[in-house]
Amino acid sequence: MRNVVRSHDYSDEYIEIGYNIAYYRKHANLTQEQLAEMVGISRSHLSAIEAPNIVRKISIDLLFKISTALEIEVYKLLVFHS
């Protein structure tokens, strides 16, 4: 028998992903505008993803595009430090 997954909004996890994206973007010496252009989104969308006070959901496709643009393994964006 399978366990039932309880409702959870994953807000903290999305915020951590945003922190990780910002960290690796800065490490790559890219602006938000540059990274956004590389992955085909607006700078304001990337800004919202990275913002610690905004919960912005992100698709797996976009996560892969960002990791490719940053030249890192995708799992690094999913490492939670809290």
C-alpha cells in the first residue's frame, strides 16, 4: 500500500532554489539580465525567482536551462541548506 502525500506548498524549497540560482549566477559573473536572456525569460521573472520574499514556482525545463547556462549540474540548484 502506498503512503498518502499530505498537502505541502514547498514555499521554503522554492525560495532555496532561488537562493541557489542567485549564488551560482553571481559566481558565474552574470547579471540577471544576461542569465534571463540565455534561458529565454524576462529579467523580472528571474528576479522574482531569486527574490527571498516571493515564492515563484519554476518548471523542471527552466531549471535544466538555468543549470546548462550556468554550466553546473542541475542537482546543485536543488541542494537545500536550511
